[in-house]
Amino acid sequence: PDSCNDTCTCLLLLEQFLQERIKVNGKAGNLGGGVVSIERSKSKIAVNSEVPFSKRYLKYLTKKYLKKNNLRDWLRVVANTKESYELRYFQINQDEEEEEDED
């Protein structure tokens, strides 16, 4: 998944997944009638909440999405600031170079 088209599609599907799965007051799919909002821009998804919302819960749901779509082997969830996460590709090239050195 390298092209922009894949990224845009992936973001759209992740946004839909979060809308369906985020629980507010124990109920999934309704986002608490506007208490939690999800906005998507070109390469970002912003989740805003008026009630306490665990950043860890967002990481859990994102990892669940990656696993469901068989992307878990390619992408990882990394905290880039105190209030945000980003998806990064695993650095596979380094692993291959280490294996070649052992031969």
C-alpha cells in the first residue's frame, strides 16, 4: 500500500471503522449524538471528544482495524505527540541487511 489512492482508501475505511466501533456510554456506533466527532483530511483523521476519551482506546481500535485488514504486518501505531498517533511502515530493509550480514 504505497500509492496515494491506497492511503486515501485506507483512511476512509479507518474513519468508517472508528465511527462504527467507538463506544460512548457503552454503545457503539452512535458517537454519543455529537459528543465524539471524527474528521478526515487528506492524510489525517482527527477524533475530538467532549467527554474523557482514552488515547489508548484509540490505539486499540486502530490496531484492531489494521489486523482486520491484514495491514498489521506492514504498519504500526506510534505516538508522535502527547495527543496523537501516526501509522508508520515497519523498516523491513534493516532486518534484511542484518540477515545478510550473518551469512
